[in-house]
Amino acid sequence: MESNNSQSSGNSGQSLLPEVIAPETKVKTTVVANKVKKPKAKKGEKVIQVTKSLAGKFGLSFHIGQFIAIEEKQADEIIDAGYGK
């Protein structure tokens, strides 16, 4: 008994997805070596740098090495736990 899992469209061996041709795009990018833009802290906030992943312990999705402006109380907790400086 032969299993027929392919759709018969008359295009055996070819993709059933339509071919999409993207137009040429020009993207302007500016590369600044060794420059990190730190956020400015508003009243009641502190700027810290993330040193460990905050996702598991604090439920926050920031990247390691990223500077973030966050409430002072939460920033102090993160620093005390060793997850920021």
C-alpha cells in the first residue's frame, strides 16, 4: 500500500508556496563603536546596568549589559540581589 502524503498540483518536486520577490531596499545605519546610550532617569528612578538575566527572578525582559531606568526601590532590590550595578 502506497502512502500519498503530497498534494497533487501538477508541480511535483516544486514548492507549493508562491514565489515572492522583494524589491531592493536601502537601509541607513549608523555604527558608533563602543558607545552605549544610557537612558535618563526620571524623578523616583535610578539607572542601572543589568549583569544577570532578570527574567526568572524578577520577571523583567532586559538584556545582560543593558542600561535601564527603573524605580529606585526595584533598582535597589536588583543591585542587592547581584543582578545589576
